[in-house]
Amino acid sequence: MMSGFIGLCRREWLEHRGVFLWAPASVAAVIVLAVALVLILAQLDMARVDLDLDLSEASGSDVEIRFEVEDTSILDLVDGWLVSHEWSDDELSGHLALLRRGVAEPFHYVYFIVLVFVLLGALYDDRKERTVLFWKSLPVTDAETVLSKLVTAVWVAPVATIAMILAVQVFLLAVISGLVATRETLSIWSIWTNSGLIMGLVELLVGYLIQGLWALPVYGWLLFISAAVNHRPFLWALFVPAALVALEALVGLTSTARSFIHDHLAFRALPRARPSEGDALGHSAVELGDSIALLVTVELWVGVIIGAAFLAGGVFFRRTKNEV
Amino acid sequence: MSVVLAQGLTKQFGDVRALDGFDLTVEAGQIVGLIGPNGSGKTTALKSILGLSRLDGGELEVFGLDPFKQRPDLMRRTAYIADTGIMPRWMRIRDLLAFVASVNPAFDRRTAEAALADTEIRPDKKVGMLSKGMTVQLHLAIVLAVNAELLVLDEPTLGLDILYRQRFYDALLNDYFAEQRAIVVTTHEVREIEHILTHVVFIDQGRTRLHLGTDELAAGFAKVVANAERSDALRAMNPLSERRSLHGREFIFRDASRQALADHGEVSTPSLPELFTAVMEER
């Protein structure tokens, strides 16, 4: 029974591992190449910038804070900032956490896009390719099939993304270590001890675990459409909620659907440098505590119930629809 | 207990009555050929037996189970091929075998691997790299490695060359078939499976037209070839069908005395294709 379910998940992973591995690997490659390019240009003394930042408003104080440089090497700029003062451990770990979470964000978006397409194809592609009757010749329930597709895409595949995020984080810390190697104000030791890499890993693992629950109405909906429609699952998946929101706006009484969809599309549980607009968390980073706090909200469990209902609908259609 | 017990099955697709009172019984130790023209309801009948589609009416039990509601239980004892040429193209053959083994306890991976060793199919290849014929071979190798009590084959040899087709049916009869097993097979090439069947079922317009043991063929049916002068006398004996042939006129009779027929021409036992044509023309 359990070995059968693991077999199903393994099958899912084999089918989609290409995209689940290559998508985050591409993001990682872009970041690494961009950083490497800047470093090389800086070495060649070609990366020079003019900056004029007015931070007065952002700081929220009356004091004028202005940051102005002309024709300065990026390397000098970063270098200057790093050695500008004695860093306390708190300060250092705060900044590094921001960097750590910030660099994870593009990975979240790319993973989400991949996930949407994988889930929409999960119960549709095999009907289109007519392999569904082969899969159905095996002693597996349709509920197991649907669940294995959900579990693999939502809770197994992120491991690849998390590994890539971790690799890029280590790479960036190594670059920073290189920059501070000769400085007395900062030691390589203090960079790594304050990096929060392990904490960051826990944040990511727990974050993806809980995000899967938080976004279950979205994921359940995608699987439902994948099992139910005979053509163009992507358009259906988009059109129905859009029509619902439009209808709601037209009647003008409520915005329940709109805010529900908006809320559950947000990466509420994933570690980020700053939460998205409309987030109830204020202007701090999304941290481990925020992810875990979601677990005790009514919203999350209402969403889980709605998501489960969509999944049940998906199982229902999976039983009878064998063709497109 | 019968393996398959179907009575008065009905299934409607829009205006089309795909099944319209279809009956079938299959017992262990039988190889049943389900034979009918295109669109006669063969595939719909098989899909209901396999729990792949819901029926509108009638009574259906396979191993005493409701196929639609208890499909996973049914699939523990059943193997089938619905679309021989179609397998997941992205999958490596080795992974495919490992997957089937992981979800189906009745699948014997070594048997499948041994069968594949006789072919050009290498385990590290992807299914998409196989030719159509090789894909069918792979599919058959997998399904014959399932220790099933009921094997259902829908046009299993479509796209195979004649040599491999004969080898497949020989293997099916000699290596796979056993007392406790039942096989249901559909094909449009009746000739090809004639010699392995224990029973035939003719289906037309969703209804069973004839259900017969192949050993009852000689007792139940007779073919007479006669010249034109004798034809009127034979027509008066209420034949199932009449057709012109090179040797004169061919009549096929059901439940007629062979002695009485022998007065008018040469009597023999009709072949399955001849009988099929006769039964279909009767309607």
C-alpha cells in the first residue's frame, strides 16, 4: 500500500524531474553569472556607477539621509559599505538574513510557474496522450493517483529548488568572504557564523511545507481543472476564477472571492525579504515564526477544506473521464 | 463462480446506444473471442468489465465485484491491454518495469525482463525511441508478466507483423493460458485467433448475437455448397444466410439435420468468419 504510493510519487518525479531541476538551476545560473560578471567587470575597473539615493522618506525620520557617489567602482562601493563601521553580530546576521531571503525570492516565483503547468497537465496530458488506460490497468485507486501528483509536485519537488537556493546562498557568502578577507573590521568567521544558513534551510523546508497547505485551494483547483476539462486547461483554470471575480465586482456586494484568491496566491509561508502587498504581517521579512503562525489561522484551514473539496472533484472526474 | 457475469448491460452516449442489452459469461479456463464490426460496442463492453466506464443499466459482476466501484480490487486480479501501441514515451523501460513492480504485486518483473531479452528492446531506452511494433511487444511483455486470473486484450496485435502475431498467440496459448485463468480478446482478424478460442461471442449494435463454444460449432451449424438447381429446396429449409461463391451457392444453417442437408449438396462446418458473416447478415 505505502510502497505503491511511493512508487506513484517516484513515477511523478521521473516524469517532471527535468523541469523541477532545470528551472531552479537556471535561476541559480543567472544569479551566479550576474555576480561573476560584476566581479570581473569590477576587476577590469569597468563597473562604475553614479548613485544619488534619497533615503529620507524611506527612513521615516525628518533627518535628511542622502547617499551620493559619482563614478565609483561597484567593488569599492560594496567594500566601503562592508568596512564602513564595526558590525555587531545582530546587525550582521540581520543583513545576511535579508540577503539570504531576498535571493530565494526569484526561486519561489519560478517554482510557482513550473508548478502551475505541472499540476494543470497532471491529469490532462495522459488523457491527451491516451496513456491513461495503461496507468489505470494497475491496481491503484484514483484517489492515490491524484494525491501522488499533488504530493510530488507540492512537497517533494521543492527539495530541488531549496537545494539550488542553498547553493546560491553559499556562493554569495563565499564572494562576501573573499571581499572581506583582507579587512580587519569583518572576519570571514563572523560572516559564516552569522549567515544563518542552517536556520535559512529550516525556514525554507518549513516554509514550503506550510505554503503547500496555504495554497491548497489553488493547487486543488488546478488539479480539478486538469481532470475535468477536455480542452485548454490553462484557459479554464484562469477563466472561471476571473469570471467569478468580475461577476462579484459587477454585483458589487462582496469581494470575498477576489480577496480569497488574492490571499491564497500570495507566498505567505515562504521566507522572503519583504512580504507582499496586503499581507497582514507588516513591513518585516517573512520568517519561520510567520510561517508557523499560519498553521493556527482559520484562513489556512478553510483553504485546506476548499482545496480538499477540489481534489475530491478531481478524483471524481478521474474515475470516468479517460479521453479528451 | 463465473469470472464475468454480465446481463442486459446498457450504455448510452448521447443518441447512440453503445450497449443495448449485452450479455456475457466468462468462466475460468475459457478463452473468449469478442467479435463484432466497428462501432458494435466491443470496446464499451470491455471498458465496463474493466471498471473504466459507468453503466446505465444491467447487472455486471467480475469476480463478484462491481468493476466500477471496486476497480483497484479488480485490477489486483486482472490485466488488460486497451491501446497496445500506447505507452508513456518519456519513460525509460527500466523505470517503467520498476514502477509497475512497485504498484502491482502480481507483476513478475523477471518474467517481463526475460521476455524482453528475446527482443531488440533494451532496458535503458526510452519508450519514445521504440518503433510501433516494439512498443506493442513491450506492452505485451508487461501484461503477460502479470499473474492475473482475467486477461482482457482489445485488439492486442494491431500494428504487429504476421510473424510476431503468431508467436504472440502461441505464447498466449502455451505459456500463459491455464485452467484457472480466463482470457477475453477482441480482434477484427477473426482468422488469427480462431484456433485458440474456446468460446466466441458475436456482438452487434450493443447486443449479443451469438454465444457459443467453439466445440459446439459443428453440432450447431452447417454449411452447404449447392448448385443452382438445388438452391430452392435449401432456401425452403430456412437458412441463416446465403451467398454466391466460386463453387455455387453457400448456405449456412443453424440447428439443421446434416443428413437432410446432405441430399442437396456438400455439407461442412462453417469457419468462424463464415459464421460471423452469416449471423451479421441475419439481422
